[in-house]
Amino acid sequence: MGALGLHIGLSAAPAAGDELLREVWDVIADRMSRLADTPASEEILAYYLAFQASDGFADGTWSASGTSLLFTFGDAAGLCPVEMYACQHWATLTVLDRWTDLAALAAKHGTTLAAGSAMERALRANLTGPSDRVFFHHFTDPEHERLGYATATPTPGDDHELRFYALDEAVRPLSQTGDDRPRLTELITTGTCACDICQNLRFFRDLPRARHQFE
């Protein structure tokens, strides 16, 4: 079973760490729900992420430990890799987008966000620079536009793997993407993420958006 984490560093331990942890997550979760505008993303947030949050708070894997807030996203014994990577990606972007709000919460609890400028630069790179993993929406059949991801590479071949959310066979090669292959190849080659949360954040910041399948 694998998991990814999101750490938010603090300059000092807050007096009420668990309270700060929940308040920070409320801001992140609310913003993600407002940025997500596709059925797949909304479903992942409503089910997968809701369970991750409930379990994380209950079993202590989501924690305020010393000078760090930790949120983790698991792959459910290999059954939810798309959800795991997507939610870690979205939460990271949302921390950047709501940095000022999160800093205000930290100040209310007697601490500050550590290494703010360095963290912001790293998070901004996920939005504007090449990413190691790219998300996209693709019609796997005429009736279903699905969220998928692939690792970025300058030379994606016919067998380059695309992993899809809510698809029985889960993995398809790039060669089976039909007319959408040139667009997906461009995203994979340039490391450009086209998930709806990236797209909406770019829109709000007047940044170029990635192409949709039918553009």
C-alpha cells in the first residue's frame, strides 16, 4: 500500500495543533471543491478524499506534529492510484492559491508558515512549469470523458501508459487514444497538466491554459 504526503511547515509548534490542522484542511477542501468542475474530479473529492480526511483525522495519520502539518493520501492497496496522485496534486496547488488565508490561520494560532517564499516558488512550478506527472480529461468512449494521468517524458511511445479513473481496465496505451493522441502527446512531452483545477487556477491568474480534447 502506497501513500503520498503533503507537509506544511510551521515556524513553531502551535498551541492548538489539532485545531489548526482542521481549520487549514477546511480552507483547502473548500477551495478544491470550488475549483473542481468536472464530474470525475467532483466524485473523487466527494468520495475518495472525504474518506481520506475522515480516516486521517480519526487514526492520526493527518497530524500536527511539532512544526509540521501533515496530510496523507493513500492508494487503497493499489486500487486508487489516480485518486491518490490527483488529490496530492490538487491539495498542493490549493495551498499555493490560499497561502495568505493559511498564513492568517497560522498567525491566529501563534505561529507562521515556514519558508513561505521557497514553498510558494515550488508550488507555483506545479502550475506554470513542467510537471513529472500530467493529468488530463479524455473520452475513452463516446459517452465517457475520464480523468487520467501519465508520467511526463520527452519521447512517449505507442506503449506509454495512461491511467484512468473509473475505467475497468484502468491502463491504456497512448496508441489507443485515436484523434486525441497529438494533444496528449504534447501534454506528456511538455509536462503540462490539464486537470480542471490547474486550468481554473491558470484562468484566474491570466496564465495560458492547456488545450481541451476538442479545441
